[in-house]
Amino acid sequence: MMERRGLTQAIIGAKCPQCRKGKLFPVSIFSFRKITEVNHYCDNCGANFQPEPDFFYGAMYISYAFSVALVITTFVAVGVLFTDPELWMYITPVIILNLLLFPAMIRYSKVLYLYLVGKLKYEEPKS
């Protein structure tokens, strides 16, 4: 019996949208080497992850949305946790969280962009 991988599990695991098994990235999320690089083809089904040159430039919009959400969430949290916080109390957590979450935001913006805009559709495994 073939294993069926769910959509959410495939997105979190950064797997191929077509087979949900092949890896989208050549290195781990914890590796700062080649952090922005995406595999050209799926190592499992051969799907093309880059249908056109500079395809992933559109992922910048998703990355921007992640950053805006992080800033708003941090500002609200600081405003709730502290009474009359100073400016540095807003800015410092935003900078630290952006630095810590940068690899995840870059990676998942590309994953979501490929799943949302890419033309690859999931094909149910044949038994």
C-alpha cells in the first residue's frame, strides 16, 4: 500500500507539489550555505520546480507579508506585555526575530509561492 502524504505535511516538509516526496531544497533549513537555492527538478518524480527564469522573484511578496505579520504581532505583544514601552522595546524584538526567522521566512515563501502559483498539481500514487 502506498503512503499518501497530506498537503499540509508536504508544505511543512518542503516537498514537491506533484509527488509530495521529493525535496524542494538541496540543503537543510539550518544550513546557511545555499539558503536561497531551490532544486531545479524533483529527485523523486522529475517535476520542474523552476518553470521560467526568475520564477521565485514573486515569492518576495509572500516573504514581505511574513515580515509585516511578524512586525505587527511583535508590536501588539510588546504593547500588551509592557506599560508605556519605549521605542527600543519595539525595535529590538523585531530585529532579533527577523534575524532568527529569516531562513524559515525565505524558505516557506518559496514553498507557498510554488504551491500557489506553480502549475504542478498533486498526482495520486498508483497502487
